[in-house]
Amino acid sequence: MRTNIQYTLFMLAGIFLASCKKDNYKAPASTFSGRLVYQGEPVNVSFNDVYFELWEPGWGKRTPINVSVSQDGKFSALLFDAAYKLVIPAAQGPFRSLTDKTTNSDTIPLTISGSVTRDIEVLPYYMIRTPKFVAAGRKLTATFAAEQIIKDANARSIERVSLYVCKTQFVDGRNSIATKDLSGGSITDPAGISLQVDVPATVPEQKTVFARIGLKIAGVEDMIYSPVQEITL
């Protein structure tokens, strides 16, 4: 009986030591951060919808690290020091990837050795220009211009533009308390688009809300947005 107890204790000690050894591996300590940009200007997207992949060559398990992009175009990931390949999946984002000069493809080589800050340049189909929000009482008016960036064979039309109003700074159609849509076919002047919406009373009452404009591109899932604006009612 004593022999069995001693054997069991020995096995438990071995498992504990193995577990401790496994847990003693160093955690990733380097940060890769930056923004999705077009000519240095942030590309605004919807929160937690757009991501890119980091592939680390040399590992038997071929699973990418997915890095999410915030609604203001920023991203940040905690990584091990290593050489990676950065890929934006074709279905991600209201933009097209650019060809990297080193790989002659849309794959971007990335070496992490200590923390690295680097913007990723992309080519959006459209950009929202000169957004302006004016509140009169609880009526909110937004004016802006839709600039078409891609005009070659890859060009796409505007499906709709939308004005979203939310109670928090995370602004898109998923949590809006007021939305105004305008179809692309109803846009007469892309340089002078106007949308107006009535902002409902909030419970509990808020003196400010948050708004921004979204532009839906035909055949593209992700929308491009203006920066979030806090509005005093």
C-alpha cells in the first residue's frame, strides 16, 4: 500500500514539474503596432471586423496569427521576435492590397526584433472627405464628399452611404440608435452629399452622442468610414 502511495506521489510530482517547465516558456514580449493608411491617412473601418494575418515560416503547424484592426485604423499585436509574412486576406477591408516591392506580391515581409511600429499602406475604393456634423436640437445633419480612389478596371460603385448615431464611441450599424441611408443611385453630386437624422432621446439621458458616416461599396462587405465625432445635443 505504501509503495502504491509513493508511486502515485512520484507521478504527481513529475506531472507538476513538467507543467511548471511548460509554463516557464517566455511569453511574447515584442509589440507590432501601426495603422492601415492611404497616403499616410488612416483608413477607418468598423470595430473588430477587419483583420490581417501574420504567418511565421518554419513551424509545422500552419496557423496564422490574426490581428484585428480598430475602427480608427490602428492595430497592435504582442509577438515573439521572428520573421513573419503579413497577408491581408482578399475579402478583408474596403480596399485593395498593394504589391510589395520585395516579394512582388501582396505578401509583406516583416521582421520583429523588439517592438516595431509600421503603417500598412492600402488602396481604398473610396475615401470620405471633409465630413462635417451640425446639430440643431435633436436633428443632426452630416455633409461630406465621397472621393473615388480606384478608377481603373477594379473600380466599384457606391451601394449606399449612411449616417450612424450611437450612444458610445463605437459607431457602426450594429449599435446605432439612429441611422439615415442614401442609396448610391440617389447621389447626384459625390462632392456634396448631405444626410439628416433625428436623434432619439436616450435612457439614461446623454448630453452627447457619437456619429460618423459609412460608405458601402458594391460587392464589398466591409464599409469605409469617417472618423468618429462626438456631438453635443
